[in-house]
Amino acid sequence: MATCIAYATARPLPGGTAIRERLYEHVADVLRKMLVTDATDRPDDLQTLYGLMVLYNYTDIQSGTTRPEDKSGAGTQPALTFWSLKSLVEGYAFRIHCHQAVRDVSEALKVGKSPPDSAMRKYICLLWLFIMSHQCVLPGYHNFPYTFR
């Protein structure tokens, strides 16, 4: 997660391009592992999701017809694209069962109990993904469907 945060937040900093170039392979490694690792209820699943969400949030939105460019000026590394990260984050959230947190939280509240901490964290992630899904469907991007409902 720390590597993803450092990569995302280095963009506007003086010397941020060099930092991002050094971190790119580490971030790309994390993303590659997401595609092949089976997500179960491991303790670090939420930390991984947080890191992915930071990358997703700090990536510029490109239209479906625009070639992505890294605005940091990094010449040697390809840019992380918003739409690819969006897909990966939403898929990973589904794989770690964030969607079931709605049921877990609501059942706990119905019986007057506090929801489990992990369920609340997944619920908050799900709400954030819902908001981001609708935020990117703005004027100019209206041809893209909502992916989280």
C-alpha cells in the first residue's frame, strides 16, 4: 500500500517524475500479482485494496478514444490508465467480498450490535467505489455505464 501511495502522490511534487519512475516496476508488480493471486480473507486484502484505491483515485480519467499519457512527464514508463485500474479495483473488491459487507452491516444493525470492523471497512470501500463509479460518469464521459450499483 505504501508504494502505491508514494507513486500516486509523487506526481505533483518537484522531482516526482524520478520518484515515479523508480517506483513504477514495484507498482506494476503489485498490479500483476492482483491478476493471478487468489483473493481470500487474508488480513492484507484490505490493505491491498486501499493501495489500489489510491492509485485509482490519483489517475487521470481519459475518454475511451484518447490515448493515455502520463502527465508527470515520465518518458520511459507507460502510464497507469484510469479505466484499467477501475476495472482491477472493482474486480478485486468483488473478489474479497466487499459486496457482502452490506448484508453483514445491516444484519448487525438490525439486532442492535456493532458491525464487525472488517465488514465496516469493506462497506466503506464499497461506498467509495460506488461514488467513484458515478463520479466518472460526468459530462464528457456519459457514454460509460455505471459499473457499481
